[in-house]
Amino acid sequence: MNIIIIVAVILAILAFVWFLYNSIIVAKLRVNEALSQIDVQLKRRTDLIPNLVETVKGYAKHEKQLFEDVTKERANLVSASSLEEKAKANNQLTETFKSIFAVAEAYPALRASENFMQLQEEVSDTENKIAYSRQFYNSNVLDYNTKLVVFPNVLIAGMLGFKSAEFFAATEAEKKAVKVSF
Amino acid sequence: MNIYSAISSNKNKTWVIMFLFVVFVTTLVYIFSKAMGYGIGLAGIALVIAGFTSIGSYYYSDKLVLATTGAKEIKKQDFPNYYKIVENMCIAAGLPMPKVYVVSDPSPNAFATGRDPKHAVVCATTGLLEMLNDAELEGVVAHELSHVKNYDIRLMGVVAILVGFIAILSDLFIRATFFSNRDDDRGNAIFMVLAIIFAILSPIAATLIQLAVSRKREYLADASGALLTRYPEGLASALEKLEKDKTAPKVASNATAHLYIENPFDNKKVKNFFTGLFNTHPPLEERIKILRQM
């Protein structure tokens, strides 16, 4: 009789752990999926760079430093493996893109070129998409990390080897930016 | 109510409404055929037809809705800005890209339809696209995508078709009952009265169903939409523009009214008990107020 009770209790605990494990793993998979969405958008962005550099070079040959910077940062972003590196490389790129577009102000022929305008449009679209995929990723991370620390999940999450996920950080400038359009 | 409970409640409600529809139509036809002196065979036929309609409404409601509104699918180059905003909001919501449609109509409005996020359609009128700026359009698209994510579109699509069907059916009954020249005995007269009562009740019942499925979820979609854009003011100011606009819609019908972001028949001039009872949407002022408090 006692054995039956013990077995029943063990089974109940196992079922409970199983249930918790599944709920955490689902949240974790959502985080991974959201991360791959960011990667898709970052890839889009790195693909735009050579084209942009070529176009700007055609009009503004002596901005060498800028081209070197952007090419280096592109390489950084492509080779970045950890989330922190990616976020850092991405944020640097955002800054460099800003300087490219600022430089372009001094070259009216460049600004007026159809190709350049289209690229500018694409760059800003990609930046928006990165921002939204980052937002989606971060909300999933929040959800997952919360699952790890609430009771009773916190009792087993560590034992099952779950670690909290990192947020994808925004640049300082972006943190301050308020979206206004009239 | 959070989004996960909203999803399962919507899925369950869809089944319940599909089932109730079959029961309702079969009963209606049974009473009618008794009153008119036809046999039970008619009710059997009704059962089969209602069953197929119910299942059909699950799979084809979006196509029917799009056909009745005259919406056309667009590509990115047709409306690049609108298309990009849908793309961005999908990324923010983690949804697959829906089909994007436009209705050529100066009255500003928007709706979403389909049966799940993988078979979804987002549709806006040309009037809406012209009237709103990017932040406002983002708010509206985010609101519609929240309907997609919550499976509101499945329930609302099924309701649109089944309610439309009941409206047509009861219309037929009223005509058939009043214009038949049969000499009925007393028993049939009772059924006759019942048939009339049913014919009057059914559109009301249908309207009440629409109400039940529509009001709360507008608030929920407003809130989850604002969560996507992180800018409640965008949707608030879009709704304000919709409120001020008085252009009459070209192609909304009673069956599809509840799909839109704003009630297409709301002309704000008639305000009495019945407009309140049959209004498919919560008052815009209320929605704007809640958004501004976020």
C-alpha cells in the first residue's frame, strides 16, 4: 500500500516537472525564433552596404575614412557570434550610416541620384525592421526570463539547465528617440 | 483576459457558433415546413445545407468577405508605404506576412479576415491610406494584426457568413409566410405564428451574436496594437480622424459591419436605444480615451 502511494507521488512530481519543462522550453524556442528574425534583418542590412558604398563612392571619392569604417563594421557584424557583439556592431553601423547620409548632404548630385534615394529608403526601412524585430525578441526574452524566476519554476529551472536569455540592447540615441511624425 | 485565453476562447466560440447555426437553421426550417404543411424532408435538406454552409464558412469566409467588399490584392510596388507598414507590424507581432488588400473606397476603414495567422488578409480602404500619416496607419495595421493574432478573424469571419445566411433565410420566410395562399387549419396557424416570431427574432438574434463577438475584442485589439507600435497616440489620432470623417462607405453590409475597425454605419446622428443595442463597436470616444490613458 505504501509503495503505491510513494509511486503515485513520484509520478505526480514527474508529471509536474514535465509540464513545467514544456512551458519553459516553448518560451525558449520563441526566443530563438525571434532571434533568427533579427538575424534576417541584420543580413538584409549588411547586404545593402556594398551597394551603398559603391553609389556614394561614385560621387564622393575622398570620404575614404568613412568607407573604411563602414566596411570594417560590416565585417564585424558578419563575424559577430554573440548577441552582445551583434548588438554592438549593429549600433555602430547605425551611427556610421548616419554619417554617410550627413556627408551626402554636401553632394547635391549624390542626393539627387535615383539610386541613392532608393538606397536611403531601403536603409531606413531596414532600420525600422531591425527595431521591430528587436522589440519582438526582447518581449519574448522578458516572457522567458520571467518563466525562469517565478515560483515554482525557479525550483527546477536551474536543475534542468535553463539560463536566462540576453536582451538585445538599443543604442543610446535610439533609447532617447521619440517617434513623432506630423 | 490575456491573449492566450482570448485565442482558445475564440476557437471554441467558433465551433459553438457553427454548431448552433446548424441547430438554429434546422429548427427554423422544421417549424416553417410544419406551418406551411410540407413534410419533414425539408428540415433534412436544411440540415445538410446548413452543415455545409457552416463548414464552408470556416474555410471560405475570407474569400466571401473580400468578394462582397470588392477588395483587390496588392503588391509591394502598388502601395509601398502601406505594404512596408504591414511588414514591420508583422515583425513586431511575430506573425507571418498576411495577404495585403485594398478597397477602392473614399470612406476610411480597415479590416482583417482569414481563418488563422497563416491564412490572413489585412485590408484597408484607399480613403484610409490617403487620410492617415505613417504613425496612424501603423496603429491601425497593428490593431488589425492583433485581431489576426487573437483568432478574432476566424470567429468574425464565420459569424459574418452565418449571420448573413440567417438574414437572407429569415427574409425569405417572412415573404413566404405572408404571400402563401394556403388554407391552414388551426394547428398550422399556431406554427404560422411561431414562424413569424422566428422570422422576426432571427435577425435580432443574429445581431446580438455580432455584438457579443465584437465589442470587448475591439478594446483588446486596441491595447495589443498599442503594445506593438509602443505608440498608443498613433491609433488614437487615427480613430479621431475616422470619427470626424462622414463619408458613407460604398460596400459594407450588415453581415460584415463587425469586421471593420470602425462601425461603417455609425453616422452619429441617430442616438437612441436601438443604435446602442445594435452597435457593433464600442464608442470611438471611449476607445480614444482609453488609448490616451496608456
